[in-house]
Amino acid sequence: MCFSSQLYDQTYRFRQLAAQAAYKRRNELDEHRAIFDAVMSGRLDDARTLLAEHYRRAARVVELKS
């Protein structure tokens, strides 16, 4: 099994918890779209910032569920 598959399997539970807890408070699709748009337009500093914010939001949700 490749590393990315292992990582996916190990984080699946946390993603599910985060999705359940944040569904009404966040719009992950908008977050993903903003990251994608920043990358595709070459705004890499913005993309890094948006990605870090996205990870922080997800981590806060998981912390609340623990």
C-alpha cells in the first residue's frame, strides 16, 4: 500500500468527524474552490495561507469532537 493510501485511511475518521461537526458552520467547497483558484492563478502565497486556514478550521472541529 502506498504512503498516500495509508495517510488517506488514517485520516478518514477525522475527516468524517469534522464534516459532521462543521457541516452547518462551514462551506468546505468554497474553501477548496478558493485554494484551487489561488493556485491556478499563480497566487501561491494566497494559496498557502488559504490552505493553512483550511487545516486550522478542520483541526478545531476535530478538537471539539475529542
